Amino acid sequence: MINSLEVASDLDLSGFSIILSRHGLRHRISESSGKQIIWVPQPADIRLVQQLYTDFQNGQFEEELKSTRKMDAPSGIEGWLLLLQISRFPVTLLLIVACLVVAFLTQLGDRLDFVGIFSFLEITHIQRDMLLSMPQGQPWRMITPIFLHFSVLHISFNMLWLWELGRRIEEVQGSLAALFLVLAIGLASNIAQAIAVKGGLFGGMSGVIYGLLGYCWLWNLLSPRAEFALNKAVVFFLLFWLALGYSGLITMLGFGAIANTAHLSGLVAGLVIAAVFVSLTKAMEYFRK
């Protein structure tokens, strides 16, 4: 993403964000060093953003925004803006909804009959012992464990980071790219975790989240321009959590077993995909010259 405009941090840019969206400008607003920064994906968008901001300051869109605010929801968020976000990040939001639905159906792992629908391997009960058998003709099981979660903390943590990372990728590179990344990273992390635990029961979006983190970080490092504005604190926190999982401390504190192999393999998968995609992008740009 490219820095198109910087304004004071105390200015309310919610209305201006609406105007940018209505003009078809993909954008993101972040705050750094006491300023708000408006990021856009293309250099050609910079002049239009600056012109629209000048018009916005001069009150040109005041009547247009007033008509919009009449549609305010009780929470203070414009109803149509919520629909706009859904249209901008459909893959990320659908993944979150799917995880919540599966969490409800499985009662966060308590309903093993439903858990068995989404687990990597089929679950069978024989005299209170849980046996796992390799499914026949059910390839979707290599992906569906990413929708399983086993506690409120587990799903809350994962959905927060899925929203933060998934929508960044979807906004900059599109919904198809985001969907491909989730499926590819989910496949790699699930297979690796299944091998590590010898087919045991596992689940969660964490492996995908680490993959998206690795993808964004390496893309920013290798690409001529940093498209994903990642806070260093975010990267540090997730890597610290990864190390903490391997230390065994999280399990000792009673938070349950951690799918460390899924986390690490997901991270590696994201790094590999970023390296390949950036190399292909550079090669295409080179041959266009």
C-alpha cells in the first residue's frame, strides 16, 4: 500500500472513508506518530484522494453525508457501511461466520458427533475409546479442521487475527488471492499436524493465521513496495506466542494442547508462497519492460 495522505490524529475520517469508498477507491486508514495515514494500492490513486480530501474539507460532501447518517444503526455504525465491508472482505467474513457456526454445532468440541464431521479423520466410539480411521473419498477433511475450535479463548484469539490479517490481504490482492492462501496454508498445516500427532484430533485457524502473517511479512520484505502495513508489535506478539507454545508453558497453565506443528508449518507455507508470488510478480514486470 502507498501513503497518499497524512492528517492530524484528532480528525474524524469516517465520513471521508465513506466518500473514498463511493468513488471506488480501495483504501486503509492507520495511525502512526500522532498522524492518520490514508493508504491506497496504486500511485494513480494519490491525486484523486488528495483532491477528494480538499473537497471534503470545503464541505462539498456535507449534504451527501447527512443523508447517509440518517441510516445510522443503534451502535452508531452506518448500516450500509457494514454491508460495504461485507462486500469488500467477503472471504474473511465468510470464514469467520463458518468458524462460529461450526463452534455452535460442535459446542466447542463437546459434541463429538459433529466434531467428527470436520475432523481430519473420522471419529468412532467403541467402549468410550475414541478411535480414528482414515476417511475414504472425503478429501475435504484435509481442510475442515481449520473450522474447529475448542474453547471461547481459542476461537476469539483466532477470529481476531483472521480479521486483522485476512482483510488486509483481501483488500490489497483480492478475494481469490485470500481464498487461495487460506486453502493452501490450511492444507499444509493440517497435513503436517496430522503427521505430527499420528492422526489425533486437532483443529483451529491458528496455522492459517501464522501463514498469513508470514506471507504479509515476507511480501513486504521482498516486494519493491510494502503493501501490507504490519505493526511490528503484532509480528513480535505472534512469534512470541509461537515460541511460548513450544515451551510447553501454555499447556502447563491449563489452556489445553497447542498445535505447534500446525503453527510452524503454516508459517513456513506462508513464507514459501510469498517468496514464489513475489518472484513471479517481479518476473512478469521484467518481461513487460
